[in-house]
Amino acid sequence: MTSNRPAAGVRASQVLRNPKVWVVPTVIVGLVGFLLSLLYMGGIINPRADLHRLPIGLVNSDQGATVGGQQQNLGAQITAGIANAPDPGDQVDWRLLDRAGANEQLSSGKIAGALEVPAGFTAAVAALGAPAGPQPPPRPTITVLTNPGVGSLASSLASSISQAAAQQASTQLGRTLTAQAQAQAQAQQPSGQAGSGGGATNAAALQLADPVTVDVQVGHPIGPHSGLGLTAFYYTLLLVLCGFLGANVINNGVDVALGYAASELGPLRTQRPLVPIGRTQTWVVTSVMSVGISLLTSTLVMLATVGVLGMDASHLPLLWVFSVCASSAVGLGTQALIAAFGGIGQLISMFVFIALSLPSSGATVPLQALPEFYRGLAVFEPMRQLTDGVRAILYFDAQADAGLARAWIMIAIGTVAALVFGFAMTRYYDRKGLHRFHPEAS
């Protein structure tokens, strides 16, 4: 009588006591965890301290006015003072623009915000020193324009910097107005006018000390279903994950179908007959499948985000084509790395497309607020290029100079590089006879 019970073999405790079993996974997993911690957290620890040349528009729309018999333009003085103020850390790139230029750069994502001295500013300041009327004069206003399309943190940083600059200008202007008011009071004292209206004088003095109101407005509005400017990042992340994970699933599925790996589903294990196929032909199969399945995943991503969840999006045909090409490029790059390096290629591709890409994308933390190492990575890492392209389509009317043109160029370069590298490596292996199957299997 035979038994279906498997023969007694090595017990788990015996395997666990073998140091060699622990070495490789312990070293790899520990190293990956340490590197991921450094990479992810290193880019967000202190964005304000790492800030470098954040682009902010500086607009003077003031026409000036005649004050004390002289023509003055306080708006020009304020904008010039802000632009020329010491900036030891070179944190801000103030761009002197007119209002039309500021609108154009806001609508293409070239600036993270703008600070505008509006029309009639000098006249409003002059009215503060005029004789008191039945109604107090309105306070002069400086406008801060935000740009949520560049990302919530970038827009917030630009807004806080602009408000601080406006407050500094108000304080400096207040010192000048207060000194002028005191000089006028001293000149009027012999005529017996000093000391009259004490309450009004105190109130006027407080207003003169800080005369400017800062008005924060949205310079380039985006839709309410845009995640405060974060939908572009998460949409891009979905495309990258679909390309990366899809390539890994496809690679494993092809290996199972060709008999190079077993299929295990619970207690069921299936091993198909080995198909004698070269590395180049296997790479062609997985690459074609990555591109083909990208058509499906990109469609489903758009259906879920736009159709089901109602994400604000325009230029839908362009967004779909861009999504397919972006996801395909990531899939082809992953397949090339797996074909070249085998199992370790999955880990390498994870670092290339995920671990190094996410913190250098400039999507959640702007590039100008990242350490220099990450700004260097952003030159070639795919997430930055793809995020700029999706952001241009979703928020900036698909303008080429909003990042879309660069995104298309980098997709083309990445696709060609993946195809050339994958073909060259697999062809080299085949010519050297480094097959995956035993000679007798052919």
C-alpha cells in the first residue's frame, strides 16, 4: 500500500539555523530599506532651507501720482526694492514683468506666483496724508497672486514669500510716511494746530505705520476637482506604476508560459514544458506585451479618474495618447533592465522608476526646494518629465512650453534607449551562447 504523504525532509528549523540562508535576503532588504529612507526623507526634511531660485513674478501696475508737487511712482520703488533686496541664500528668482507677462507665465506654470503693486497705489498712499474727510481713505493694497497648478507647496511657498516681501515694503513705507507726518506736525506747531484731534492722530499714526493691505488672490485658477494641484502627480504615479508593475507581471507570466518558472496557486503547482527560445525573442515578446497592455491600463486609469471620480481634465484624447506613451516607455525600460540583469533587474528598475523618481519629481515638493542631489536627478529621472507633461495637459491648456514638449522629447529618448539597450544586451547573450535553457532542451 502506497502513501500520498511526502517523505520526511528537511525541517524549517534546520533551514533557519543555516547562516547562508539569512545572508543574501538580510543584506539586500536591509540595504534597500536604508536607501529608501534616505532617498524619500532626504528630499522633504527642510524644503525652506533647500529653497533655490523659486520663480516669482514682480509686477508694477502703478501709474504714479503727483505728491507734494512732484511726480512719484511708489510702485516702481517698491518692486525695485524687493528685486534688489539682499538674498544671501539665492532663494527667490524675482522676475520683473508687466501684468500681461505675469498672466502668461502663471498660465504656463513658469512662475509659482506673483506680487503685484496695482494701479493707483501711489495715489492711495498720498490720500493717507491728506486732510481728514468724512470717510477715512482706503488703505493701499498690494496683491499676491497664487498659482495652484504648479503644486500646493510651491504655490504656498511663493505666497508666503510674496506676503513677507509685501509686509516688509509696507513697514518701510510706513517709516517714511510716519517721518513725513511728524515733520508736518512740527512745522504746524507754532500756528497752534498741534495736539488737536488726539484720537484721530493716534489712529492715523497706526495706519501710517503699516499702511498697506495684502490681498491674496488666485492668479491662475484650476478646477475644484484637481486635488489642489496634486492630481497631475498622482495621475503620473498611476501611469508609472502600471508600466513598472505591468512589466514585472508580464515577465513572470511569460516565464511561466514558456516553462522557465512554475505557476503556484495555493497548493497547486504547474510546470509547463520548456520552450527553447532565445533571450532576444523573449525580450521582444515581453516588450510587445508591455506596449499592448499599456493601451488597456491607460484607458482604465482615465476611466477611473475622469469618468468615475470626476477628476478635472481637458484635452482627453491628448491625455490618453500621452498616457499610453508614458506607461509604455516605463514598461519598455523595465523589460530592458530585467532582460539585461535578470532577477536583480527588478530591483534596479524599482530604483530607476520609483525610488529615485518620486523624490526628484518636483511634484509634491518643488524642484527649487529640493537638495542639489535631487535637482540633478530631476534632469533625467522619468517622473519629473512625465509629471510636467501631465500637469501641462491638465492645468495649463496643453501648452508646449509648460513642460509638454520636454516630456514628449524625454519619452522618445527613454523609449529609444530602452529598445537599444534591451536589444543589444539580449543579442549579446544569445551570440555568446548564454541561453536560459539547457542545450538538450533544444
